[in-house]
Amino acid sequence: MEIVNFFESLAGKWFSQRTTHYLSSQSSKAGQSNLLIEFLPHTDASLQQICEQLGQDPSRIACGLKVNQDSRMDGDTNNTKSSTLMVAMHPDDSGKGVLMQSAANRSPAKGEYMVENEVLSIVTQTSEGVIEERLWFVNSNLRMRTSVFKTDDEVQMASFCSEIRMGLS
């Protein structure tokens, strides 16, 4: 599966159930999110703008996503709403490609992705540490997502999400 096909399969309305485990405190939190994911073609102007901000060649854009998220962690009284743009560049000969993310109130981030055996793996270096994510489909309407956050090669946080498609956007 190529990145364009994978991103196209992510489009739609999703309900996400998440468990996050913080290793330093040995505590866990559960949460839920409603996600609205829109597939964006390589010609989308917002994707080209992110490329220019991060010094990438816009002609290498494969596709992108706009992800609107409405989340609540158990015990919180308020929902957290966010919107993120993701830009996938065409992969190199090894199958690895650049993935850029831009969200309000955060600096744009640049990472690396690979689609192998129908699993999307993403590694993103941030100022705080490294985020490693994996996404895969159990079937067309059920996907799984894991992520770990590491500092100095030591896992600080791990999360698991099961996500159910609620409809197409």
C-alpha cells in the first residue's frame, strides 16, 4: 500500500478510545476523541504552504490530511479541540518519506514515515523527544494506533487507541 492509498483510507468520521500510560508515575488515563479526517490532494494550497515553511519542495507532495479532533480525557471537565494538517512527501527508493505536521499553537514538525505490510510507521523528532507511532487497519472501519514518547532513548509515555469509523466526511 502506498501513502496516498493509506491516507485516502483514513478519511471520514472516527470515534477513538485511548489509553495512555505514563511510565515515570506508573499512572494511566483513558480518553475519547471524535475525529474528522479529510484527505487533501497534492495540489492543496495549505500543503504547499507548510512545505515552504519547512524548506521542502512542494512538487514532491504526495498528499495530505486535515484532522479535526475533539477530545476529552477521563476526569477532565473540558474538551480539547484541535486541527492539524499533515503533508506526506513522495517516498525515496527505500520507501521512507518525509511527513510534516502543522497545528495551531505548535511549531510545525517534520518526521519520517514508512508504509510496510499495510502499517504506517511515523517517527517525529520534537524539542522534547521522539514520538514513534504505528497505524494499521483491522478492517476498513476499525483501525489501531500506538504511540510512544521517548527522551534519551527511554520511553516516557505509551498509548493505544482503537478507532471506529462512524461515517464518511
